[in-house]
Amino acid sequence: MTDYDFRYIKFFDDVRKNDVNIVGGKNASLGELLSFGIPVPLGFAVTAKAYDYILETNYFRIKDEEITLKEYIKRDINKISKELKKEDIKSIQKVDKFCADIRYVIEQAKIPDSLADEIIEAYHNLIERIGGESTFAIRSSATAEDLPDASFAGQQDTHLNISGENQILEYVLKDMASVFTTRATMYRERAGFDHFSVKLSVGVQEIAGGLEGVKTSGVMFTEDPDSGNPNVITIRGTWGLGELIVQGVEKGDEFIVFKHDPNLTIISRDLVKKEQMM
């Protein structure tokens, strides 16, 4: 892979499902899939430790006081907590404004040189392994995604078709900032979770199809998401990126496969007219 001594980077090949606290749930699952020999687009994780590193090494001067980015965010969080107790439209608007402020200061933060160097080194290493330039997805992977009494999955952002050193660094920060979308912040606040106990790792992953673009994609469930039938695999696909299916804008073509048949017999198929392509 490389002789570079990474402190804040983990390649997907090197992580497993037990590494959630290091690389978040999504990245850990991708590493686990790779360990079973399942074809997964290659990538690497900027660890949750890097998220903390950025919050603790950026400073603000407010009046005569110098505080870290983390402390600055805490002050906005305290204001958010007070506003949410009021439960009226104006208070929600203020919460939205405070969350936007938090995202802005994270997006404008400076990535420490040592960390930026690691991300760029990992990026070039990944390009070399892929065999040339490609486009990448910058994917959020929270250290708390699916818990017994809460789910944070889908609350942070993913950015598609990113390439080049500068864009990679820019969107790593944007992904980290998405921890504080209004939706995610209000969810944690109302569920009683400490906002800094949910840390973000960022996945940098090749998009299947690379520079030529994705022709088809979709989602797969290891049971029927509608009926809960555990004996089938449900696959939904569409042209281009699968985001329209994920968002529920389109259902896409649906194939239901009987999972206990070694030949994976298709027991049902529903081909639909697809009005849009992303």
C-alpha cells in the first residue's frame, strides 16, 4: 500500500466492523465487506480523531478571549438548547441560524498541515491503486449511526463527483460540518445525546464508473423492506446514480430474489418507466 505513517487515515482494507469508534459505522461496514472478498469501490477513511483534531486546533478571538473551534460551537449549542425549550416558530428559525453558523465556521476552518498532507497522500495512493484519475464520493460516517434506542443514519451529508486535492480537502470539511445540520442537531438535542459524543469520520470512496460516469445503480435490502420477509433479497435499480431511489423520488425497477436458493432465483420483477436520471 504505502510506507507513509498515517495517524488520521485508515484505508478500507484495514478496517473491520469493530472499528466504528475510529471510522464510523459506514466506513467500518465497507471494510468488513472487503474482508469477505465482496467487490467494493476502494477508498479510505479520515478518522474521527481527525474531526476532533480540527475542532481543537482552530482558534477564535472573541473580545479578549481566545477559544477553540470546539468551544465556539459549544456556545452556539447552549443557545440552541435554550431556543428549543421555547418550541415556537421564531425559536426554530433561530436554531436554524445557529446551526448554519456552526457549519460555516467548520467549513472555513484550517485543516492542520500534517492532516492535510495525510489526506493528500492517501488520495494519491488511492488514485495509484485505482490506476488513474477518477471521481469520488465524500461520505459521512458517524461513530453513532444505528443504536438500539436511536438512529443517526442519513442525517449527515454525502457529496458526489469530487476530484482533485483541493476539492477533496474542501469537501472533507463540508462533510464534517454536516454533523450540525438543523435536522441532525435537533435530533440529538431532543434525544438527549451529547453533541460531541457523536463524532464524524469521512469516507473518500471511488465512484463506480469513474470518469465515465455511473450508468446504473440502486439499493439492495437483505429482506423485504415493506413486508419484513427475511427470506428474500430486494433490489431496486435505476439509470445513473441511485440517489433518486434513496430519496424516495423514484421506486426504480424492483427484483425480489429468494436468498436460500444457491442460484438466487428471481421470484418477482417489476420494471417501471423511469422519468428522471441523476
